[in-house]
Amino acid sequence: MQSPLRLDTKKRARSPSLLYALSIPFLRSRFAFGALFFFVILFIFLPLVGVYTSQISILQRGNGVIFTSITLGSSKAPRSPVRIAKASLLYGRTNPIYEKALSTHAEHNKLYNYDMHVLRSRLAKGFSNKLLWLQQLIAVELQKPNEERVEWIMYFDPSAVLLNPRIPLSVFLPPSDNGLDHLQFIFTTASNDFDCNSVLFVHISDSALKTLAKAVVAPMLEPDREWGADKAISALQYVLEQDGHRDAAIYQDARWYNTEMIEDHWIARGGFFQCASREFQGKKWKGVDELLHILESDPHKFSLPLEATVYAKEPQQFWSRIAEAKRVLKVAAERGHDVSKGDLRAEVRTLKVQVELYAFDGVDLSRAIDVLKDSLELE
């Protein structure tokens, strides 16, 4: 999935036109108007949303989805204290490969009590179904008491095959005590040749709802812009990369969500996801089909306990680096250094950009942290 906003270690996405276009007052006002329009439409139909979402969930359990029984034996992972749901969409002509791919999530959902919502009917023409679907799900949750709401929704494209049900989704989310309450979106961004940014975490909040509404109207206001293969994700990133919104999103390494293929379709054990291209065909189509047949006959083929995988340490290290970067930036601000003032504004700007746009690159992020710490003479 190649987007014009796809970020990698080559820093292709950093450009003034991308990061600051929305700072133009006129354009900002157009976004505000468009977002207001979509909120009016959304809340006109809000009484129907709960019923509609319930119908979609029922359709997901039926409509030809095959649930393969997976027995994990006596080694069961602990249930997560974080309330998480899943979301995807699959409508139109029946696609048996996509149906089987969705079915690979069944035991994972049962093990960790994840509700999974699959949109089976198109909401609108064009690219916006993914964004509108997430808006609907968030609106439903916001109507519930706080103690009954899910906290995060993980969206994934229907081509995503779940390989290892022993990995809880909570390992990818920020710890509750690291001061990232403002974080609304977690994107996956490839750091090498992996073709997967089809996984997205969304925090249940009114802020996320407003951002999604802005993303729906963004391509309408910029019709001549090249939005790439996944227009919805590109539009969402476009909105989030404006000043004042960039700390609401973070980018993780897509390797965690797309296990490396060996010899076309053989996959190393312990990986979590295998994300095929959105328009896969030919050799890739055959490889995914063969992978699904393997999982049907041997559901444990790629499964390992959490502690035997990279997910036992790497996500925790990721969030620790983010917390340390935030701490160092806070100290810098207290000493009068930010992106616009102070002798260390260049170092501060470098670290902020690294956190906001390139956090998945642990080497560069650690280097930027150390440079600012040395300049501040921090331990």
C-alpha cells in the first residue's frame, strides 16, 4: 500500500507543503466548515447508529465467515485490562480468501474478549467508507458510560491474516502511566520493503471523531492532490500532520504487523500478522491462499507464546523511548528552549519531528534524544 504520505527512514514525507498547508487560515476555515457539515449529518442519524452497528456485528458472525477452532492448550495469555475492539470492512462480491482471512481472528477475539465489527454494506460511494465506519463505531462508544466503553479500536484491512493468537493487542498500546493521554491514532509505517500500513489504532474520544470528520472532507477540498492507493489513510495523515495536531498521532514499525515472508509465502514462527497488498493478485494471491490453507490444517503453525517473540520487548522499548523523549522536551521547554526560541531550538525541532513523524526509527530517535540531553547536560 503505497501512499504519498508513507514515511520511512529515507524521510520522504517531510515537506513544508505537507506539514504546513493546513496552517493557511482560509484552508483551515474550509476544513472547519466541512467538518461541521459532516458532524451535523452524523448526529442527525445518530439514533440509528446503535441499531445499524448491531446489525453489522450480526452479519459478521454469519454471512459465510468460517471460524476455525484453535486450541492453545494450557498456556493461555492473561486477559488485557485495556478494553479493545477490532474493525474491518468487506462488502460487494464474495471473496473467499478475504473471508478466510477474517476468520483467522476468531480465536484471538475469544481469547481476549475482543468484539469485532465488520462493515458488510457500503456506507457511501468513494474512499470514505473506512473513515465513516470508524466514526460510527466511535459515536456508539461515546454514548456508553465510561466504564462500558472500549478504549481503542484496531482497524485492519480484510486481507490481514492473523498468525499468532497469543499476542494481545495491548502490547502495541501506550502504557497508562506515560503521559500520552493526548494520543489518538497509532499508524503502522514501513521501515523497509514491507507493504503494509493497513493497520490503525484509534482511541475512543471526541477528538478522534472530529479528526476523522476532517479527513473525510480533505480530498474534496484538495481534488487535484495525489492521494495514493489508500486515500482514507492518506487523508487522515494529511490532517494529523498539521501544526497543533501532530502530537495526536504516532508511527510504529510495520514489521510488527507484517511478518516477513520467506520463499514467497513461508513465514517465520512467532509473527503476529501477515498483511497482503490491498490489490494482491497472481503470485501474492496464490501465496495468501496457500497460507490460509496451512492455517486451516495446522492453526499452531506460526504460533508462539508472547515471551518467545519480539513483542515481549520491542513495543515496550518503543514506548520507553517515547516517554524519555517527552521528558527531555519538557525539561528543554522549562529552560526556555522550544522550536522557535532558545539556543537549542534546532535540537528541539529535530527531536519533536522524530517523535511525531518517525518514532518507528528507534536508532534515529535515540540519537536525537541523546543530542538534546547532552546539550541540556541531563543524565
